[in-house]
Amino acid sequence: MEKGQENPPQDQALAHRVRWADLDSVFEHMGDNTSVGEASNGIHLINDREHVAVRQDHEVRIPDEYLQESYVGQRDSDLRKAREMLLQAKQERPSYKPDILLGLATTFLGWFLGGLSSSVNLASWPGILMLCVAPCGAVGLFVAFIFIRKEENQGKSDLAERVLEHLADPDDKETKTDEH
């Protein structure tokens, strides 16, 4: 605690940490035998000569969208299945194959562009690698990257579809009779 700060109240009756200045107006009524009304900042003092209690009230505001909502029935088993699928997907490790393929494709593309700018002889081994093999490798690795990325996105889409099958649609008000 920093220098100059007062120690917080240790009394168990003052469970809330409130400023002493807020309680000054409340403590003026300590001799009364009745409940004292609201003081500053919604703090109330209740004195019955045996116990002194301090209560602080706060307003609770409910957002309008919550007031206009309706409840949708959902089976426990469907929620468990959806949660299990999502937890299993969460535990899967990410695949680095697409990132590696994209990195290699750009490396091969760099070799090809470097070979073009260096005017290397096509009949030499560096020329064959830079001007013939590198563009083919870049295109092949980039196509492999596209297919693997597409497969991963399709897997995520399939997971979302399977989870949505188990969750109720709040916009669909029609009841289904073929649930079993």
C-alpha cells in the first residue's frame, strides 16, 4: 500500500470497501432506532440498537435485446454432441503443411526471377535449375498449397454444418414432428 493512503476498514460489518466520506452522513444517525433512508451513493444504514448494517444498492439495467428475446428449447444430448465436436476440433493441432508449401513455392519463384535477372546460361546446371526446374516447382507447390488449404476450409465448413445440425435455430419457429 502506498504512503498517504488510509488502511481499508477491517470491521466485518463493513464488508464493502467504501470511502469513509460516503459513510459520514450515514453515521450521523447511529443513535436512531429506525432504518435510515438512502444516503449518498445509494448507501443505507440499518440500526436496530444491537446491530449496525450497511447496505449499498446498485441499479441493474437489462439490455433491450434481452427483454425482447424468447427461449428456445434444446435437448441436453444435442448440446453435449455439439460441445464434444467443438472441443475435439479445438484440441486438434494446426497443420503447417500449407505454410511450408507456400514458403517453398515463393522460394522457387525467387530462384526463377533471380535466374532471369542474372542472365545465367540455360545450358549450365544453374541455368537448368533456375529457369526450368524452379518455375515448375513453384507452380506445383502453389497448386498443392491451394488444394490443401481448400481441404482444410472444407473440413471447417463440414464441422460447422455438423454442429449446426445439433443446435436449435431460433429463427425457425416451425416445430418438427420427425425428431426421433
